[in-house]
Amino acid sequence: MPEPGLEPSSHNTYDFETTQFRIDLPRQDDAVEIFRLVGGADRDAVCATLVWDGPDDVENIEWWIDRCNQATFEDWGFHWVVRDREGALTGSVGTPLGAVGTRPRSEGVADVGYWIGRPYWGMGVMSEVLPALLGLGLDRLGFMTMEADVFANNVRGRRLVERVGMTEEGVTDKGHLKQGVWVDVVHYAMSAERWNQLGSRTSESGSGGR
């Protein structure tokens, strides 16, 4: 059963794990590697399916890390780094692979967002991490619904959220202006009731606070 609803003024004291990955707060010594993944040569590819267009420099990432560690849920949402838990993908324990987050939308409703560095595409990272994030929100934080907005032309992204059991709720035509082009946005949702019916959470989803 979900815990009582998260207080809007709460700070992020949560981290969680899956079989291959650890999801926890970013640290300042992650800044250079995170920038390499999302702000370097692969920036356009990684950010093509995001509302965010990516950072201009490492200082942008350092600012983001500060906000992740200091802001309240209502002001910023909760954001984490996805790490290579045992070094199986990168050869180094704890190496950042990307980021995930959740932000408030309305009473009892939050969204999910995520990106993974291009070197780790096609390795099933988000197929394992996204259910754990849904489990944290719906089981531990007490959200009644978690939502995801996916650009209609992001075929892989739509397959991902559908694969973990999120259902399409509708489409906003020309819902976002991305790099000067209006794109349609598909809205997906997972309710706590459906989550429990599916039994989709892993045994490690949302495992504890720090």
C-alpha cells in the first residue's frame, strides 16, 4: 500500500536500486561525466526527444546538481542520476548513465521524465529503471497517478512506456515547439490501481530513503 502522500515541502531523501542500476542524487563530482553524456557530441541526439535542449556548459550541470539536492518537491520535483550499480556496462562502479525525475502536476499526480546517454542506448536501461521509478512514486510516495508526455514521433519512447504498462490518454496536436518545429505530444498515465493490478513493480522498486 502507498505511504501517505508526499508533503510538497519535502526534500529528496530517496534513492532506489534495480538489479543492474542504482538511482540516487547527483553529486558535484558527476558534473563532467553528465555533461559529456547530454551536452557533448551526442547532445542533439540525446535531447531530440526531450523538452529540454540540453546544457551549454558544465556550469549548467553544476547548477542542476545543486537544485536537485536543495529544492523541495513542489519547487523542482525530485531528480536522480542512474548509475551503473556494479560496473557491468561501464567497467566502473557508480558511473552515471543518465537521469530520471518526477515533478508535481496536480493533487496526487506527478510526471516522469528521463534520458540515457547515447553509449547506453539499446541496453534495456530504462526498461529496468522506469518500472522502479513508477514503483517509488505509486508505492512509496503515495501518488495516485503518474504521467508521461512523449513526442509522437518518438517511436522508441512510446514503446517503452507502453511496455511498462502506461496507457495512452490522448494527444495534443502541436503540443510543443522543439527547435522551431511544432510536434504532437502523446499523453500516457499509470494509476496506482492499475499498477497494483499489473503487479509490475520489482522487489527493489523504491527501496527506502537515504
